[in-house]
Amino acid sequence: MLPKIIILIIVIGITWALIYIKPNAKRILPRTILGNAYLDVELKYQIITLVLAFLTLGLVFWVAPISFQKYFSLFGNISAPAVPVPAIGLVDQNWLQLGIQFALIISGVTFVVIYLQLMRGKQLQKHTIRFFLWVVVLALMNAFTEEMITRFSVVALLDNLIPLPYVYLASALIFGSVHYFGMPGKIPGVLMAGFLGWLLAKSIGETQGFFWAWLIHFLQDVIIFTGLFVRQFAQNRR
């Protein structure tokens, strides 16, 4: 038990370290990778954090190999029954239904928030639209990294130590608290990210795979990165 708790503390430390890596990514990897300075920093951040994700996976496998193999599957059972949560209307559904529903609902909410915070009143110039491929690449990398660090590792490390519903809450707390400094941020960001952390940890625990967690997280990151991209490259409408 103690080794798992120690690694969990390390995982929490890595999670909080993500906040400080992005502003220092250029210092950590000084060599230029991309010609565009903004995208260069974003890619460097993703590369650094991807290394940390694989380090985290190695530590989790070291101390919890059985739980690691239990949950480390891309698909698992994507149609597994979902444990009911009547308080949010989750009754008699499976994860195929639930995953699609929440992918649409959460993406819609995220879009509204990001549009109001970052995109309203702005328009892109034609020559910057070609950079949008990077939105997808960065979103794929970021979603995988954060799912492995803040979701999969928490589920695998706490598996059989505490009941799974409390495991999901632990992931929500870790993921939500860090997003106070994220996008969207402050209390709304904490609440949105906390709920997402709970839901996606639940998906991993019940499907024994990270398909829904990675997909839903990826969709949110596409929207968020698009908003950040628009803020960076767009001009205000006159």
C-alpha cells in the first residue's frame, strides 16, 4: 500500500508541475522545432509532458502491475454497463450511450464558455487557418498526457485500496483543483474540470479502458485549443 501512496503523491506533484512547465518550455527545450513561436512553445510543452506521462505509466506499472494491466486498454468494454448515479439522471445506461451523450453535452458547454471567453468578436485571417492541423495534434497529445497522469494513474494506484466511487472523486479533486489556473479557469474551471475528472475516471473504472476518457477529453481540448488559437492569431472585428 505504501509504495502506491508514494507514487500517487509523485503523480499529484507532476500534475501541479504541469502549470509551471508551459511558461518554461522554451527554457527546457531551447532548440527551435517549429518556425511559429507560439506553436513552437505549445509543441515543446506537449513533448515534455508526454515524457512525464510515460514516466508516470512506468511508475504505476512498477508498483501496481495487476491494476495497470486491468485498466490499460484503449477500448476495454466501451459498452459496459454504467453504475447508476440517480442524482445526475444516470440510470440504466451503458457506456456507449453515456459516452456519446456526454461527449455532445460537455463539448457544447465547453464551446459556449470558450466562445464567450476567447472567441467572441474575433475573426481569423486566411493565412493562419492552415495552422489548425496543429490544434488536432496538440489536442491528441494533451488529452493522452492528462488522462494518463491525472486519470488512469489515479484509478490504477487506488484500485483495491478504496472503493471505486471514492477513486473517481480523488481524480476529480486532483484534476479540478489544477484547473483553477487553467482554461477555463477560476471556480467555473474547477467545477467543470472536476466533473469531467469524475466522469472520465468513472469511465475508466467501469469500462476497464481509456477510450471514452481520451475521446471526450480530446474533444474538449480541440475546442479549448481552438479558442486559444483564435485569441493568438485572430483580429478583432470592426
